[in-house]
Amino acid sequence: MSCKIFHRCGGCGKKQEFVNSGRFRVNANGNCVDVWLIYRCKKCKHSWNLTIYERTKPGKIPHDLFEAFQANDEDVAEEYGNNMDFLKRNKAELN
Ligand SMILES: [Zn+2]
């Protein structure tokens, strides 16, 4: 089970619970890629992208992991959803 996380929602304009959507967003930009895990506001479904990799050379990301991001692997999404370092780095407020 994922941790409950809270964040100020741009849709509701106040702090809300956000839910792990289980989906990743991968964006290639020249030689670098960005990878996010998408959370959604429980109330209004406003999305919030939590950074996993930022401006990273694809060769630095383990191949299996990169494929998991592209396939929206649920287990990997769940792992990140319970990764305290990742959540703190994204300024998620834990309950
Ligand atoms: Zn909201």
C-alpha cells in the first residue's frame, strides 16, 4: 500500500491528498530525458508530476527500469510511491 501524500493542489487551490496514478511520463529532449511519476488530486484529479529523473542521459538509467517507465509498470510505480527519498525530494507531505 502506498503512503498517503499531500500537496497544494493547483486545481482546488488548497492542500489535498494526492493519489499515485500508476503512470509515468517520459520526455526525451535532445540527449536528455526527464521521467516523472504522475499523481492526481483525490478531489479534482488535477495532475502533479513528481520528478524521478531530470535532464538525465538515457544511458545512465538502467535499461529495465527505463522500459518499466515506458510500460507504466505498476510495481515500479508502487515502489516509487513508497520511496521516502523520492517523495521528500519532491516536497510531498506525508501523513
Ligand atoms: Zn484538486
